[in-house]
Amino acid sequence: MADAIVLNQRQMLYWRLIGATAGLDDVNAPFNVLAAALADELDLPPAILDSSIGVDVLLHRYPKLKPHFESIQQHLQTAAAAEAGPSDDPIAPPGSSLVEGEDDLDLRRTYAYSKLLLNVFGPNTRSPSCSATQYNQWCQDVAALEHCLGLSPGSLRPGSGAPPDQDIGGSGAGISGNAPQVDDRQLREELVAMESDLIKRMDLREVLKDDRLAAQLSPTLPLIEQLLRDKSNLSGPALANAKRLLKKYVDDLAAVLKRQVLSTKSGEIDRSVPPKRVFRNLDVKRTIWKNLHHFNPDDGRLYVNQLFYHHTAQKSLNKYLIVVVDQSGSMVDAMVQCAILASIFATLPRVVVSLVAFDTHVIDLTPWAADPFESLLRTNLGGGNDGPLAMAHARGLIVDPRRTTMVWISDFYEFQNDRPLFELIKAVKQSGVHFIPVGSVSSKGYFNVNEWFRKQLKSIGLPVLTGNIKKLILELKKQLH
């Protein structure tokens, strides 16, 4: 059983953490004085109490601290297993179940854990302004928190490039099998809001004018949203740096989405076309099975009389894909990902892609559908939705209804009346178009959709697809192959 003094010391460290995250970070405050004295007693550097020093910088300066950070995940798992019942805290603090003789080790681990939380949630996140250096350091500290909690990279910051096929969207999601069960959804929601606030307080235009500062920015979704909103006010070096950040984000995400498209099982093979007799199509198992009666037991050889090949041909009729994306501010993640998806499908043979963005106006991005970077540069993030206006334009793009798939991405909160758009959607479905309503294809995995629309669309056999983008990829491949 841990000594009462050790328990009090640990509690003091967490009270100090609570005070510091609330902005009470005076070095002469009683908890800070006690924490500094205890750190000295444990042979810990004063820098472990300084929230202005990044975790990566701290570990570079003091490598001996690394084991204390690395042991957090294992200790959380052990402590959780020892608990009699579930904790109400989203993250149980180290030290909830001590082993005799490990008091000093546990206190050092508590310092490391406090350092992580203080850097991510502490006073530096509430400064009146945020520099590119501060923002970049915060991103690295969140990555360090993910690592030490055993979360997959990007789990707490979905816009940082987490693979869209990760299982995000619920408690414990995105966590490796050996990790403690952390309620990362609650953390993720808080961190997404914090990141957006940090970027809003950053004088982005001034940062982008400085090549050195701009190079320190990490291209994340909140940053991309700000760039897309402010791009008309940028020029010269600032615009060049904004385009570089946008292109890097698009390219990185496109690489992930392309792997998803290529790895997702496609539609049925057209068996009316004879298989192509080439070595890569050879069906080895079937060939052996069909020729087993030619096996010669005397020499132990199988003599092949006939070769069999896999069918790989697919029907050659063109398919048409019309992607209509709500470009209001609440749909930025979907706008970015669907622009990229459209460009990927535009490269597939016999798939004709059209891309339309709308708010209270309509922008036809079809000429740039193959280039998501150029498409996004031409968007104009707005507020309201005029779905009937967008549908009138989209219907004009339909060539052959029965070979057309229309994907409609929106939160379905209409600028005026909901009924007109619903009636238009019903008419498009009745014409033979395969209509896919999508409420969210974001990396966050959750989204708010107009409940009236959700019920009405479901009543006519069109359930709104939400969640992971892989669902949309799978549905599109079914329709386009």
C-alpha cells in the first residue's frame, strides 16, 4: 500500500495541474513551489514543470526521462485492470494502483503524465495570440500524448492525416489492442475545438508572408479550412505558401484514399468474356485440381493437360458519377475528401465524373475534377444551402439515368424549405439514377444531419450514409464496376 505521504504528493501534483490548466501558473504559487521542490528531490529537471517547453524538446535535452513517458500506457493498463469498477474519468491518472517500493518511479511517471496534459491543455493554449511555432509545438505535443496513451497516430487530431479506414467514432476507437480503454472520442472533440481556436488566434496572413514561419505550419484540417476561407485575401508569398500547404494536405490524403479505392473489393466479374490467357491470370489451384487424374505415381509428377485462367474482364459501358458537395463551413472535411475522391474515380477507365459545389450559389468544378487542388482553390465556403438550385444544375448533367450514380454530400439543413429538395431527390431516384445521400464522409466519423431529411429519405429507401469514408468508397465501387 502506498505511503500516505506519497499519495498526498501525487494529489498535490494533480491539483497543481488543475490550477495551471486554469491559468493559475504563478511560479510562486504554493503548489508550484512544492512541485519544484519534489522534482529536485526526485532528480527531475525544472523543465518538466515548464509548459512552454515541448515534450520532444524536453526528451531531447533529458533522454533519461523517456522511460517515464513510455511507461504511462503500460501503467494505465495495469491500473485499469486493478480497479474494482470502471472510472468516471476519461483518463485514469497513473498511481491509482501502486506496488510497494515503486513510489519514486510512480511519482516520476506522474510528473511525465502531468507534463503531457499541461502542454496540451495548459495556459499556452489560451494566449491572446498564437504563433506558428506555438501551434506546431502543440501539434507535436498532442502526437506525444497519443503515443504515450497507446492511441494510433492521428486518433486525437483527425485532420492530421489519420487513415480514413481507422475505426474512429466511439469510445476506445483507434486504440491498439494492448492499450488501455481511453475515451478518445471525448478527447478528440475537445482537441478539435482547441485546434480550431488556436488557428483563429494565429495571425495567419502575417505568418504566411514569412517563409520561415510558414514552413513550421502543419497542414491540418482546421488550418486548411482557414486557408480556404481567407484565400481571396492572400497574394504574393502568402498565397504561394498557402497553396503549398493545401497541396501537401491534399497529396497526403489522396495517397491514403487511393489505397482505399484500390484495396476495396469491386463489382462482379463479367463471365461472358473469355479469360485472357496470360500467366498473371493463371488459376493455379483449379489447374492442379482439374489435372489430378494425370498424376504419375511412378515418377511423382503431375502432367498438365489443360490450363485454367481467372476471369478478370468487366463490362465496358461507361458509368457516370455526379458528386454534389455542400461547401458551407460545416462541410469542409467532406468537401476536401470528396474533391479528392472525385479525382481518383476520374482516373478510372470508363468512369465519367462531374463535380459540383454549392451553398446559396452553384460552382461547377467538373473541368478540374481530376485535380482536387485546383478544385478546392475554386471553392467559396459559405453559410446557407440552396439544394434545389444545385439539383437543377446536377440534373442537367445526367446523360443516362440508369448508368448514373449521384452522390449528394450535405448536412441537409436547407436555406429555406426542406420539402422542395426532397421532392427533387425522389424524382431523380424514380428516373433510375442511383442516388446516394451522404451526411458525413469525414475522418471524425460522426456528424449532425437534419433529422427530418434523415427520416424522409429512409422512407423512400435512401438511408443517409454517415461515418467512415470507406463506406462511400465501397458503395461507389459497387456502382461503378
